[in-house]
Amino acid sequence: MFKSLTARAIIPVTIYVTGFVVVCCILLYSIMKADMTNDMITYETNQARTIVKSTRYAMLHDDRESLANIIENIGSQENMEHVRIFNKKGLIMFSSNPSETGRLLDKNAAGCIECHRGPVPSVTLGDMKQARRFINAKGRDVIAITAPIYNEPGCYQAACHVHTADQKILGTLDIGLSSAPLVSHLAVMRSRMAVFSIMVLLVTVGGVAALLRRYVFIPMKQLADFTEKTIEGIQQELPARGTEIEKLAGNIRSIVDELHSLRREKARWKKGE
């Protein structure tokens, strides 16, 4: 397999470049995937905060009909899998899916355990810790966000509410977006990176092969032909002028000439005997 100089030079370069490109592409894909996922989580977090602000007026006035209508309209948007608001006990008060209303959530479920892990529920979580990814009942890949609804002065001071100032959390907003667009974008990115990797391999290996052929293989072949003809006594010009090959060819010619001279002198000695 590695008998020829060409194979010994090109195959290791090809293997090295292929491994390097593959490792770089895997690392780059992992970083870009993480960045795109985090961007989606950030977008979803901002959307959750917008929903909380949009429903604030209806909550302050205890307008349940308007609140239910807002949740239903938001839940009907494209790629929105679910929107629900549940109280601190885990009871779903409003949901884009009417069949969920009145259902009690498990505090050990994904999205709840982050806050209820310890004996005292946590009242703050970072954006990334609020997120969870799972397959819903419809078999769809969903990235969901839980955003706490805090008890503000306007809440516990309102005449229609009975919340005290000591109560930090009034409820939680839970929204889930389909990750289908993210998966689709990642698939396109993978295919483009594969094409890019193939192009890099072809250009790199082709360029290295062309350079080796121009500056190594052809001069080495010329040197081999020069050496063979010089040994046969055929005089010719030095190959690859201005390079190390020319110097090597000159040295070979000097050695061969000296050998021929020694042979002729030895032949004369034998005749003299």
C-alpha cells in the first residue's frame, strides 16, 4: 500500500487533514447547536415575560374571561405547543388546552422540580435553568419555559385580591415551543458543513498533492532518471536547476565519474601487470 513515494506522502496527509476537519466540524457544530438552543431559550424567556406583562391588567382586575382569551390566542400561534398558568399549589388555572384546566401538576415533574427540589421552594431561577426539553403527548419535541409570576405591590394592594405581601410567588406561567424549526435549521447546518468539509478536503489534499508533485515527485523522478543514465555513462544536464536536487545530482555525477575513473585506472593496472 505504501510502496510508492506518492502513496507515502499523500495518504498520511489525507488522513491527517480528514481527521482535523472532522474534529473541527464536530466542535463547531456542537458550539453552534448550543448557541442556537440558548438563543431559542432566551427568545422563549422574553416571550414569557411579555405574556406575564400582557396578562397583568386582566389579573389585577380578576378578569378571568379576558385572561383565558389571551392565553387561548397566544396558544394558537404557530409552533406554540402549550401555554398554561397554574397557581403555587400546582393547579392549572388557565390553559391553551381547555382539557388541562383544573388539573393538578406533580411538583416532581420536569419544570417543577427545579424550584421544589429543596424543603423551601426557590423563588428565582436563571433563564437556562427555567428551560426543559421533552417529548409531549403528541410526540413532538418541545422546549418549555417556566416563568414565575411574582407578587408585586399592585397585586397585594388591589381591593379584589387577598394576597399578602409575604407571598412571593402568585403562580407560574408555563409555555412550550416546538423545537421543529431548531431541528430543521440544525439539519441544514449539518448538510452545509458536510459539503464545506468535503470542499476543504478536496482543495487541501488536491493542493498538497499538486505542490508535492511539482516540487518533490517530478524532481525526484528526474533525479532517478539522471542517476540511472549517469551510471550508464550518458552525459546530460543537471535536473531542477537552482534546487537541492541539482546539488544532489551534481554530487551523484561526481561520485559516478570518480568511480568510472577508478575503474579505468584499475583496468590500466591490470594491463600493466
